[in-house]
Amino acid sequence: MSDTATTPTNATFDQFGLHADILKAIAEQGYTTPTPIQAEAIPVVLGGRDVMGAAQTGTGKTAGFSLPIIQRLLPLASTSASPARHPVRALILTPTRELADQVAANVQAYAKHTSLRSAVVFGGVDMNPQSAELRRGVEILIATPGRLLDHVQQKTANLGQVQILVLDEADRMLDMGFLPDLQRILNLLPAERQTLLFSATFSPEIKKLAATYLRNPQTIEVARSNSTATNVTQIVYEVAEGDKTGAVVKLIRDRGLKQVIVFCNSKIGASRLARQLERDGVVATAIHGDRTQSERMQALDAFKRGEIEALVATDVAARGLDIAELPAVINFDLPFNAEDYVHRIGRTGRAGASGDALSLFSPNERKQLADIEKLIKRPLDVQRLTVDTPVRHHHDERGARRERDDRGGSRRRTTGAHERPHGTHHRQQPVDDFFLKPYEPSPSAVSAAAKRDEAPSAPQKPASKQPLAALLGGFGMPRKTTTSN
Ligand code: AMP
């Protein structure tokens, strides 16, 4: 249990009639009280009804659907080694690899005392180990849509016995262009099934999806109880576009931030910024869809362990990440899609902790700022930030030396590596060859990533504008413009 973002309810896990093996796993996770979404969703899912759930990551929604799914499948659990006794009975679809991995880790923990098997499949990694696991048989399959279809095509996944389908972060799946893949998958499933759809927003597209594929769903709506309005301080810093990198360094240094996610709108921008931050002495790495899955996981793990100060991320790569007690997020770019602002700042201020959402705003981002303020129904506090010292000095030399080292092939380091050469006093940057190379998108990575597990770098079609303001509160505060050097 790291960071439940919810207030405890009066409910207890005992009251749902969950099997002792599940209760034992819950206790081992350290959960004592169900979160509001769990208190609402567990009985509904146990009752077999379809669900349309409005909940973000951080509310405990994963256990909210996983625990009752495990309970419902328990009567069918088998200790037999025969794959035929372990067909896929529950399918959980997520938009990103990271979320799939997180959900899978939770499901595995909750089902560990049962004989139900679970597996996760996502793109960007070798299919063979996944195929081998699928052939042995799994009851609960967690997948990203594209890779799942690859397995279906290779006949390593058969969806003909799926009884329960979960569409997790459905809004993001649609934003990422997964609708055709989703439709193909849905057509492979038995019509007689239970469908649970979770989404942070209920756009017209989501409503249409629900109307087509859900049957008389129960709507469950739980805003995060530690609403960002109360414990996330939002500040917008006005800076010249060219000063943004310096501004990030300044904010990290002045505020003593040890762990911050910096959001960029594009993959190329994220790579470039991570590289520049490294040169300026900030331990940074980038995660986005052009990096291999293992690089992304490695970077994320190192960040969670506190070995990386700045994780530079695109929206999709950071989506759904559950990082405990993240003190701050920085928006290097204001997002093109105002809803992404809400998702981004929701990464901090969790579990009742306070957090800072710091956004850099250059004059050409007026429209984005206006869209955000419209969505959250309040003006944001805009301050001027002066970046007086050029941030690049002796670090350039270090970067050049590194490049020479790497060219010589004498010393190679990888992202997230925590080896620090002896006698080094400053923080050693985890240098990845990736950051030293010019950006070269491979045609396959661009098309596959854009289509499947990563959003395109270009502005996306704005998704729904269904208000998320409930999550943020709406105070009619007048805009202040103050100066902070
Ligand atoms: P989720 O929204 O599913 O990503 O969950 C957010 C975090 O809350 C995860 O770290 C879960 O392990 C944790 N969590 C889920 N349910 C509970 C609970 N009932 N009590 C405490 N922590 C929980």
C-alpha cells in the first residue's frame, strides 16, 4: 500500500463476503478499510452488474474491480496443470504498458492465495515469454489492446470464455486511437458477460461506447477525496520559451525538489529536456513510447527509489503511475488538452499530502492556459519567473567528455544506473546513450507507438470537455500576478 488517495469509509472488507484467501491478501497489503470506490464497486461487481465508474488512479479502483472479480472466479479456480482448465475468464484492458503492469502486480498480490492464474501482455517486449505463459493457461489477463490482438492472431490468446471485461482508463484508450482495436476485441468476446468501464471523464464518446457495450450499468462516481483544490498548490510561471529549461533547473534547485515529474507535450521534447537537465546537473531521465519497455521500467523503478530527481514524461507514459508522496510536478509545456492538466497535477498531493503543481507558461501558450482555466473553472495564479543566470556552463564540458568516453566505448552506463564513479562529488548523471544521440524515430516506432501504447507528439484531437472541475473545486479567485525572481 503506498498511497491511497481516499478517505476511509465506515465499511470493512469483511462485510462483502469475500473469501478468506482474498481477505488474507488484503490484510497483507496493509489495507484496513475499503476506499469509497471499493465500498461502492465491490458489492455491485459481486452482484454481476455492469459498471460505469468515474474514478482515477489513486482512488483504489484497481482493487475495487479486481477483488470482486477474483471472488467471482474462485468457484472456477483449478489446481489442475491442464491449460484447458485455465481459460481466460476475466480480461482487463488498459491504455498503457505501465498501467497494465501496475494492475497486474495488484491482481497477482490479491490472488496470491488462490489457484487463479494471472498474466500481463503489452507491446514493446518479446512476445515469446508471454505466449508461453498464455499457453499454460491464465484466468485473469491484463493487456494493452494492440498486443492482445497480436496474441489473438497468433492464437496464443483465446477470448471465447471471457465472462468479465474491464476497460480501465477508457477515456485514454479512446484518446490514443484504440477504438478500432477495442471494437475488434469486443467482437471476440461472448455477448453474455459482465463489463466494467472506468474512465476519468464521461465524454460523449465514452457514453457512446458504454451505450453500445454495457448493459444497464450502475454508475459509480467517486471524486478523489483529497481533491486537488485543497492540497495541491498550483502556480503558473510566466517565462520566455527559451528560458524554460533554466526555469525547471531553478525551480528544482530553489525548492529543493528531490523527486519531480516534468511533463512535456512531445517525445522529442521530453528527450531533449532530460538531456539538457542532465547537463545542468539534475539527475534526469525521460520516459515515453519510443523507449523500450525495459528502459521505461528501469527509469520508473529508479525514480521510485529516489535515484532520479526529474522524470521527464509525456502524458501517456506517465498516465496512471502510482508514485507515493510525489512532492511536485512541473509542466514544462502546458498540455494541448486541458484535461491532461488535471491528470498531470493529480500525480502530486496524493494520500492527503500537500503537493505543488508548477507550470511554465510562455506567451504562445495563452490558449492552453485559457482552456485549463475554463475547465477547472478558476483563474490560476500567474507569477513571473526570472531566469537570470545562463544555466549551461561547466556542465557542457562534462557532457562533451561523456560523449568522448562513450565514443571510445570504454564506459557505458545505462538509464537508472546508480553506479557512481569513485571520487565524484556532484550527483552523477545516469547517462543513457539514448540521450546522447540525435532523435531518430524509427518509422515502425512512430506508427506503432502512436497507434498503440503512446500518444502522438503532435497536438491531439481534443478529447471531451466533460468537466473535471469537480475534482478541482472552483473558487472564483481573482488572478494575481506577482513577481518571483
Ligand atoms: P489505484 O487507484 O488502484 O491505483 O490504487 C492507488 C493506491 O492505493 C495503490 O497503491 C493501492 O495499493 C492503494 N490502495 C488500494 N486500496 C487500498 C485500501 N483499501 N487501503 C489502503 N490502500 C489502498
